[in-house]
Amino acid sequence: MSKMITILGPTASGKTAVAAALAARIGGEVISADSRQVYRRMDIGTGKDLADYTVGGVKVPYHLIDIAEPGTRYNLFQYQHDFLAAYRDIVARGAKPVLCGGTGLYIEAVLRGYRLAPVPENKELRARLEGKPLGELAEMLAELKRKNGSAMHNTTDVDTAKRAIRAIEIEAFSGENPTAGADIPPVESVVVGLAVSREERRRRITERLRQRLDCGMVEEVRALLDSGVAADDLIYYGLEYKYVTEYVVGRTTFDEMSARLEIAIHQFAKRQMTWFRGMERRGFAINWIDATLPTEEKVERILGLAAGDEAGGAGRK
């Protein structure tokens, strides 16, 4: 099995447990492709599910989790380089890399080998954009993407004004510096998607949100704020950290927070699926398997897909 195996899917599809079980079976190590699990002490809200990495009493090694401090701005450029270092280390030791996550941009960037550069802060641009409504920022980003022919940012990147301004900053820099960036080689991979019906996905999201709130997600956010992380920095991360922070600082009630957060997570899962379908249109063969199957059956199916690919079957279009 020479190619990497990638497991993707929307939030609450059970990716981590499948990736860990697969890695345990093949002598592999999991590389996370989650844009928020990189942050330390952001565990419940990001769904790290670290217990899933223990399979049959054996700990499966994982990478690119807990590598950045809350309040910092980890980005795609950093992820590409961190991924490549982890990937090369795993392969050099004779282990099998398993890429797993729901951040489609990160997955596509490393599989296709996006050529990126570290984008400096543009204070003049930020000053011009400060205070503009989110809708106007989204339109500006869409226009820049059209000019650049870019697939780098989607609606996930414009759920707050700060994120939209940073996305515009990146697209503006890329348009003005088309040859900037280091060469990142593409990585060959068998890509497997965990398919879950809309109804089942909604049920899982609702149940998981309830569990996270019961298991201390509010206390986690409160502890981050007490440690000195600014409220605006947590809000920047979106979803759980945005809505729970707004509740903790007194901007909303608990019931308002939980209702709005649940809607936002459902919308996020829908956007994830839109990205994955876009990947298929852009040339990736995603082998979809039923997320509700028992874990061992999913692992067997993935191994079968990988074996078929080695024999000249699946892979990338």
C-alpha cells in the first residue's frame, strides 16, 4: 500500500474513529486535517475525541493536533508545511500516513500541492475594509476569487468580518504576486468519504452538541477567556467558540446560544459537503461509504478500495 489514505466527511460523520481503527490495522499514523484542532486547550468545541486514538488498548500516533496556542492565527500556508514534515517523517519510519479531517481546503491543498506564500499583513487594506458590512466583504472576496481563478476560500471563511478581511488580504496578495510561494509537491492518495444522510447528520449534530454542552464546553471557553485569550480571538474561530463566547460574555442567553449554534453547525456541515462535491468536480475521485456501517466493516471497505487502487482501480481522476 504505497498511497496515503485520506478519510473525509462532514462534521459528526465519525471520521476520527474510522481513521484510528484503520491506522491501527495497517501500522499507520493519523495526520489531522482540521483547522481548529491545531489549537491547544480547545478540545471539546473542536471535537478532538482523543480517546478514539486508543484502539484495542494501543495508542495510535496522531499529528497536527495541539500545535498552536489559542488566540493565534494558524493558516493554510503553515498547515501545508506542517503536513509535509509530518508526512515525510511517517513515511521515513516505514509507517503508513492516514489523513483525516473535515477541512476541505486543507485536504485539497496538500493533495494537489497548492503553491502558497506566507501573506503579510496589509494594514492599509485592513484600514479601508474596517467597518464594512459582512455582505459587502463577501462580495469583494467573490470578485477577487473570480479575478484570480481561485478555489481557496469558500463561505466558511466569511462567517465573521475579521475572517472575511483576512481572506480578502490573502486573495489580494495572491493576485499581485502570482509566482510567490514555495513548491509543495502533490501527494497521491486514495480518498474515502463517509456518507451520512441529511436526516442522520442532523440527528448526530444535535445529539453531539447536547453532549458537548453537558460535558463542559461552556467551562472550556470560560477557562480560555480566564487564561487571557481575548473574546474577539475566540469569536474569530467561529462555531462553538463564537457562540459560546458570546454567551459567556453576556451578549446572549444560554437558550439563544444553543439554538443559534445548532443552526450554524448544520449550515457548516452543508458547506463542508458543498466543498467535497466541488473537489469531485475539480477532478478528485472520492469513494463514498456509508458512515452508519460498523467501524470494522468501514475499515474493510477502505482496505478493499486501497487494494483496488494499487491494482490500477480507484485513485484520483
